[in-house]
Amino acid sequence: MDGIVLLKEDHKTVEKLFKQFEKAGEEACAEKRKIVDQVIEELTTHTWIEEKIFYPAAREAAPDTKDHVLESVEEHHVVLWMLSELKGMDPEDERFDAKMSVLMENVRHHVEEEEKEWFPDVRKAMGRNRLTELGEQMEAAKKKAPGEPLAVPSAKQ
């Protein structure tokens, strides 16, 4: 699978979880906790492989994407801190749903920018073989990704 396709598949997985959360209802605290835990795992792994593998390769192949990459890293920073807060938060806390709502808005904005504004440029610059190579590297790296959101590099920046 090519690297951009892999990232888009991750985006779809997270969006499905967001929709489940939105449909869960106000009283479904246990279900929401389970969904949020899955979101934390998915987004922590996703941001880690992007930052460790995809973003450096994108900057090298398509130098014009530098500003997009830098903005994306800053967006990751915000998302990772929110994930770390959600990780320790009681789903019955009155701010839990609000925090998740803000997280979803941030992630949806980030995904839209990546997919529409700069993935096409990266695809053009890299070509199929390089993207396939990256996809394999990212898939393998998922197994090594940290489980803790604040262990992702951009969380510390």
C-alpha cells in the first residue's frame, strides 16, 4: 500500500470512531471511554509514523510543502496534548464531551488540509515506487509506535 493511501485509511478509521462517539448519546459513558481509548491509540500511532517517516520524506521530495508540514506538526502538538488529557479524564466529567468535540474539530481540519492541499503535491513529487516504499516503512513502524501521546516528538516541541 502506498504511504498516502495508508494515511488516508488511518483518517477513515478515526473518522468512523468520531461518528460512533457522536452517536453514542449523553449517558453512554462506558462506550465513550472505550471509543476515546481507541481514538487515542489510533491518533498516537498515526501522528508518530507521520512525524518519523512521512513528513521528513515529504519535505525532501517536495520542498514546497515545508510550510504545510510545519503547520501539521503544530496541529499534532495540540491534538497530542488533548489526547493526553482525555486519557486520564473521567468520561462523566462535564468537560469530557466538550474536549472530545474540540479534538474532533481539530483533527477534521487537519485531515482536510493534508488530503486536499498537500498530499496531491507530495504524490506528484514522490511517485508510486517511493510512496509504496514509505507505506511499507510506516506499516512496519506502527508496531513500534508509543502508546503514550506525549511520547510523540511534536508533543514536546
